[in-house]
Amino acid sequence: MIKFIFKGILRDKNRSILPIIVVAIGVFLTIALSGYLSGMLSDIIDQTARFQTGHVKVMSRAYAQNIDQLPNDLALLGIDKVHEELENDFPNYTWVNRINFGGIIDAPGANDISKGQGPAMGMAIELFSEKSGEVNRLNLKKSLVDGRVPDKSGEVLIGYEFANKLKVKVGDELTYMGNTMNGSMTFAKFIVSGTVRFGVASMDKGTIIIDFTDAQQILDMANGAGEILGFYKDEVFIQEQTEQMCDEFNAKQAQDPDEFAPIMKALGQQNSMGTYLNLVNSVSSMFVIIFVMVMSVVLWNTGLIGGLRRYQEFGIRLALGEEKGHIYKTMIYEAVLIGAIGSVIGTALGIVVTLLMQKYGIDISGMMKDATMMMPTVLKSKFSPQLFYIGFIPGLLAMVIGNMLSGIGIYKRETATLFKELEV
Amino acid sequence: MKHLIISIISILFIGAPIVTRAQTIKTSAKTQDATAILNRVDYNINSNTSIIKSNMIIYGRRNSRTVTSIGYSQGKDKSFSEYLAPEREKGTKMLRLENNLWIYSPSTDRTIQLSGHMLKQSLMGSDLSYEDMMENRKLTEMYNAQVVSTDTIDGRETWILLLNAKVDDVNYDSRKVWVDTQRYVPLREELYAKSGQLLKKTELKDVKKIDGRWYPTKINYKDMLKDGKGTDFIVLEIEFDTPIAPYIFTKASLKK
């Protein structure tokens, strides 16, 4: 039966080409856009996790409340003890210290006159600890535009656009001016060891990276850290798992009334990321539902046109004694085959494009020149196994539903009037 | 009836300018009073030169710090301050000449000039910005004043003056100042942005008569955009119109 229908499809191309093209285009668009959406989401989550939130973050309660202000005066102290606890309770995570700080960077010129000056967003990370994996995590070596990653105290990495603005190059001296965690004025000299392209416009324009121990010393934060970031050792973010872990950690601290006691937050609970994750998931689901609805209507219409074209054929088949149900059934089988062929073509095309986009991406750095928000400058798609069915099933369903709707007309044919209709 | 209507119309149209004129005279008198009040406030607060040794107590959520400094100022364009304590700040110096501010750090032996929006940053983690510290002009040079109401602060009668900027280069577009009616010294101030948002509040206390001027020796600055108790500025010693050696107001004095 299937072989018979398949032969019919091949021999009567008018019956199949248009629906196959429509299904293939629809499936292709679904897969390509889903891949692009999850790529974009994954890039943003990944970038945010690596630079800002970790998969989980531990900080003081007071710091967490005012996190937008980089309140190092409310930083977590006694971090040795906190690390001990974290490493015992959650050995699957790598725990790293970070300090985010603000200040002014001044590039000295001749005769003690500044040749450049600007507000800086400072990040202190464990540069010299191989165990922390921070250099690789932030992809610093590959992001270098010039020079090298700091390997000794007193060296600084600086965003390449910031370096251009300050007119400094590798080997030049910079002076940092800011406030310690107690509010005292602090000054420090650094040597530029390298310039770096973070791939995030706002960071390229104003970020410096120094070693964590340097920051502790400059900002009077002995045994303190602004944040302790936890990264799952497989580098995969599983929202439910991290939230459960946070609940466990926070429950242990619940008895401590100190506003500087540690609190743990998952990635999804920081920077409105939870809302963002839910929003993107909802948009993806909505996209698939809208696709199925629109395609069903289009294919219903295609089926109706096909039905009209095959009006005579169905009439003859009914006149020859074929049952209406059988005709309807063969039509549905045909739809399944056509839908499957279109979906396979669309899925294949979609996956090829997704893989190409995953490898090469689209460079939007030109559009991000004045951006101040943290966004990747190369947008990439992401291949995932769900792409194999996310377009295929709706493609098949849309074709079948479309034909089911248009095929209802078969049941409205009256055998008594068939010969009149066929003008026999 | 016709005459009555004409009379009412006449009163309405002729009377209105009379009322308006009366209001103008009253407002003008108030403005004049306010300007006179402001002049006397300026006399108390400003002098040709001043040398002030002070403590600045900065209240944080974890602890508080006291920063001791000595400041020299001459006219509205020159000031120099040296931080004496604590150890972290000791030896830090600041020089302001007109709109330029230089900061010298002994730990790096560098002098950094701050400009533009950098001047809006907090001074040593306090509720004051560098701009606040730099402002030394007379109120009458920057604002038009108007008496809007009266109030009592700590048992002292005050006028509430509303000051609106008459020049562009002011840190705060408008101010509300509570001025002691007897001593012509501000006891409270509210500083507003152009949008009308309240940015800072100051409470001025411990008013003493020094060299013929009434001067508040304890001022609490509160940045309304920050949490906390604000910053106390306490005058330890003050001298008015004492000659100051000209070299103090040079960049060379920063490294001395």
C-alpha cells in the first residue's frame, strides 16, 4: 500500500512538489531559528556565567542586596572558612574568588601630566592559580590582542579599546585610583602586560583585569572577596540542580542573623536571568506552536487545491465502489509520506545551516560600537539533538492536519450525483 | 442693571492688575529680603582666606572612619588640603585652582588631575563628592533667592529660602536653605537636581561665633541616593582672613 502511494507521489509530481517545498521551508525555518535562538541564549548564559554570575555565586547578604553598586564595603570576609565549607559540601564545583571594583585609571605622560584617564570597571580574578582555571574560563589567552596574561603581581590586562583611549601599550604604566573596602582613598601602580578583546563592547571600552591577591591588598580586603563563584566541573549549567544546591546552602545559614553571613544564588536567580531564561523558552514554544498553526492553514489550503485538482479522480474512485473512508485513509497516508519527505529535506537543510552558524556565526560588532550592555559580538547558533524533531514533528503534523481538514470534502460527495458531476 | 454689569467688569479688569501689582511688590520685597539674607549668610560662611582643621567621620555599614585634614582656601578659586590621618590617607594632598583638581598620592608619588564627570565621584567614600568639596563660591553669585516659609529647628526660628540657579555651572540646580533668623547661618539644606530629585541633605549644628562670624562647626552631609547615616564634618580649628603663603596654591606644594 505504502509502496503504491509512494509510486503515486513520484509519478504525479504536481500532487507532491508544492506541499514538499512548503513543508521543507517551514521545517527549515523552524530549525534554523530554534538553533539560532538557543545559540544566542546559550552564548549569553555562558558569557554571563563566566564573567558575572558563575553557575552559582556566594556573597554576603548585604552585598547581594546592593550588588548593582559593587559594594565592596559589604564584601564577604573570612573566606577561608567559607571555601572549606563549600569544598566539603559541594565537591563537584570549582570555587573561585572574584572582586569587582570601580575606580579611575590614569595613564601618566611626560612631566606628570596624564596622557589619558577614564573610569574603569575592575575585575580581580585568580590569575596565578592554575587550579582556579580562570585564565581558560575567561578565554584570556585567546582574547589577547597584544602582550600576555599577567604572571606576576602588579601587572594588569586592559580592554583594547580602553588601552587605545588611554594611549597606552604593553609595558606602559597605569595608576589606579579608587576606594578601599573601608572607603579610604587608594592608589596603585600597574604595568600593562597585555591588551585583550573580551568580545563584549562595554568591557572592551573600560575593563581592567588584575590578580585577586593584588586587589585584596589594594582594597584592604584581607581574607575577603566580593564574590565566590562556583562552576560545575563539567561546565554545564543545570538550573534545577543549582537552585536545589542554593536552597541547601542557604538553609544551613538561615540561623545566622548577621547581614554579612554568606548567601548563595544560582545563575537563574541573578541579573534577572531567570526571567530571561523563561522568556526565551516561552518564545521558542510560541514559535513552534505558531509554525504548526500557520503551516496547517497553508497546507490545508494546498490540500484543498489538490482536492479540487483531484476532484474527478476521487469521483471515479467513489463511482468504482471505493469506500470514502479508504480514499480518506490513502490521502492521509500520502500526507504522511509527503510531510515526511518535506520534513527530512527541511531538517537536513536546517541542521546544515545551524552547524555552519555554530562554526562561523554572524559578526555584529559593527552594530555594537556604542553598546554598554553585555552582549556577545558574534552571534552563533547552537546545534542540539532536539533540532532533529523540533521541526520534523510539526512539519509532519501540519501536513497531516492540513490534509485531514481538506479531505473532509470527500465525505460530502453524494454517490447518487457522481455520474452527473462527472458528466458521464 | 447695565451699570452694575459694567461696574463688575470694570472691577474685574481694572482690579486684576492692581492685585497683580500688589503681589509683585510683595514678591519683590521678599526677593529683596531673601537677597539681603543670603548676603549675610555669605558673609558668615565665606571669607577672603580660611584655614580649617577638621575631622570627617564617614559612617559605613560595617564601621566608621575618621579622616583628619587641614584645608587652606583663598577666594573662590584656590584651595589646598592635606590629609593628616588615618595612616592610609596620611600625606594625600589635593589642590584646586579654578575648576582643576589635582590629587597627590604619596604611595605612588603621582599627581593625578581629575576632570569632568570624575569629579562627581565620592570623596574618600564619604557622602561628599569632589565637586562638593570644590564649591567655594558665594551663594549670591550662583542663586536667586526667595523666602518661601518659616520653620523652627532646635528651638531656633528660621526662614526657608528657595534658591534657584542663575548660572549654568552649579552642582545643584536648586536648594532649600533654612536660615537662622538671628544669626544668619544655615541650619539645614536640601540640594536638588534639575529634575527636582532631592540629592543631598545637610544638617548644620554647633554654631559658634568665630572672629565675628557665626559658623556651624558640625555638618552632617547625607547623600540621599545612598544608605547610611551620612558623613559628619567637624571643624576642630578655624582661622579666617589669615594670610596664606602663595606657594601653598601651586602644584609644587603637592609633593612637598
